[in-house]
Amino acid sequence: MAPNPERAPFAPPSIAPMLAVPGPLPVHDEEWAFEAKWDGARCVLTSAGDGTVQLTSRAGNDITVTYPELRALGGILRGRGVVLDGEVVVLDALGRPDFGLLQRRMGVVNARHATRLAQQTPVQFVVFDVMFLDGRSLLASSYRERRQVLSGLGLAGPHWSTPGYVHGHGARTWETVVREGLEGVVAKRLASPYTPGARSPNWRKTKRVETLDVVIGGWTRRRGAAGDVPGAVLVGVDTPAGLRYAGSVGSGMSERELAELAAYLAVIARPTSPFTDPVRVTDAHWVEPRLVAEVTASEWTVAGRLRHPVWQRLRPDLTRLD
């Protein structure tokens, strides 16, 4: 029987999103599907088929007001009780997700403000799974079956899309993602069920990272530590105008490296910032910009800051002039 367009026949349940585990791409990839990893905010869309939608964040918060341009999906889904999984993204001029732009939209709870922002910086809801449809739970169905159901919904519009996946060919998919500057790849086992709220090995995420050398220009104390023990270093990159601030790096340092850094930083202390631009960091301690470090990061933000930087090592073989 066809869904009733006037009335919601089913009340869909609340379903927490399934999560991927970090790791390398599967070696034997014929049992896997590969999707681009979208750099945005996870979102579960629920519709009772009455012309409205509810958007829920990964943390379980109601974010419906935040993205008013997605309300029109309620009309598309009228008469269908459905729960969809996807990612809310903002695309840049080249069609790539830009998390920095999305941050302008996140956390907005005022409806008028959200509407203005929707006109200035519209979002796209990238749908990649369906967990419930017309009174039937699809949680036990395989990924392949769920994707067939999702494709049948025909969700393509001004603010939503349903990108396809690649069966096998993980290495080729990775090459495409790197070439197009996307965040990474998510591998999903074709036979896997949907496990709500769980981080499952049936889904694997592999992120693209950039390795680069940066110059240390300052540091901040480790919270709660006695003495001058650094918790993070303030780093920059050389430009024709001087040393431009690129962010704070605190992840990835061992206790031995922190002790070694503390000894170096004490010797090259200076009273003023070596960066050409303002650094809005409390309790900053400045140093002469002589030490070079190797870090990894997922990308550069629009503001020129490193996103998700992780310390790799000090580079005593390099100086700022190298």
C-alpha cells in the first residue's frame, strides 16, 4: 500500500548514529564499500511523514532550528516515516566541505538569526544511510540493502544529496579523495547491519593528513603542572611579512619530549611575541623563533590555522632558515 500523503502512518523511533573506528583501508576490499568522508557535523533526520523533520546531533541535541533550509525535506518525505543518517556540510567555491564555514552555522538557536545565516552560508545535508522506513526497522538489514532503499527515496535537492559509494577499489577511491582535497575515506562492510550508538569495526575511517614543518614561537603551561612544564607550543610558518601564527599544538607529545622542550624553551625565552599577527592565547610565554618542529594536521582553516594539529617530533636538523 502506498504511503498516505496526508497523514503520518508510522512514528519513527529515536536512533543514535553508528560510528566508525579509525584505521587503514581494508586490504581485501571486495567485501567493502567506500565513501568519501565528509568534513561536517553528523546529523540524524527523523520525519513522521507529517511534513516536518527533526534534526538531531551526534550528541543527541535537537538542532532543527539551526538549519532551517532543511525543513523543506519534510515535504519531500510527506507520508513516509523515516530516519536518515548523514552529515551537514558547507561547501566552498570548489564544492569541497569547509568546516570553518560550517562553524558559522553551528550552535545557533535563534530562529531569525539561523534564517539569515541560511541565506548567507547555506548547508548541504549529505545522506548516506537509512535506518527506518514506513514502520520497518532496517537496522538488521545489510549496508548494501539499506543503500538500495536509500537510493529508492530519490533524495536530491537544493540542500540535500545522496552521494553514491564505490564497491571495492579502496586504493582508487583514496587517490580520488586525496586529489580532490577531501577529508578521507570511510570503508563500510557490505554485509554489515546498522549498530546504533556503537563504534563498529564494520565501519573504518581513514583520514588524509598533511605533514609540515613549523617554527615554535611560544608555549603555554600544562594545566595543573608545577613549574615551567609546557602543555602546548605556539607555532607559526614563515611568510614574506614574517612569522605568521598557525595555532597551538599540544597533542602527541611524550613526557620525555615535554621535558626536552622545557629545557630548550627556557634558554630562548623573550618578552614579546615573535608572530606578526595577534595571538589571542592566555598565559603565553614567548621564545626566539629558532626551533623547528614537524607536525601533522588535517587541513588549513579559512583563518589560516592548522586544524587538528598533532606533534610528531622536534627537528634539530633544521633551523628557521632551512
